[in-house]
Amino acid sequence: MKKWLRNNEKGFTLIEMMVVMLIISVLLVITIPNITKHNQNINKKGCGAYKKMIEAQVQAYQMDLGKYPSSIADLVQAKYLPENAGGCPGGETKIVVGPGGAVTEETVTGP
């Protein structure tokens, strides 16, 4: 007669699996808010670096052509910036080139 139940089978019990799932859940609850906080900080620093890069391109444009660009479009047209230039990482801020080559940030509102 065969034994249908084996007493020496290896494996995890339901309680052990639940403890592991609880530990993973607690780690996720702790790390997710920290990741989103750091993501906003990274976007802010990225926007500052992007603004400095555009300021450098405005200066290069002025030195090469003897005048300041009136907009980002002038820099794009003269091939100083790529086609999709103007927006900061995260999409909440855009960079604007004003009169005299002044580079400023504007908050994007609406869709």
C-alpha cells in the first residue's frame, strides 16, 4: 500500500510565504514615497542645467551672428538647439528666450 502523504516534503508553508509578502510590502511602502520625492528634485536640477545650456547657446549665437536671438525658435532654426527644445524635464516648466537674450523659466499651465 502506497503512502499518499509524505512527511519529509520540502517547501514553504503558507505562514512563511505571508511573512515574506509582509516584509516586501513594508519595504515598498517605505521606498515609493522616497523615490517620488527624489524624482521631483532630479527634475528641478535637470531644469536648471537645461537653462544654463540654453544660456550658453544664446551666448554662442550672439558671438557668431552679432545679435541676440529673439526666441527659442531662432536658436532651433540656426541649429544651436534640437527641434524639441524649450521644455524642462518633467514638463512643468519651459525655458523662454526674451529680448536681449534673457533666458527665463515659465510655468506651464493648462493642457
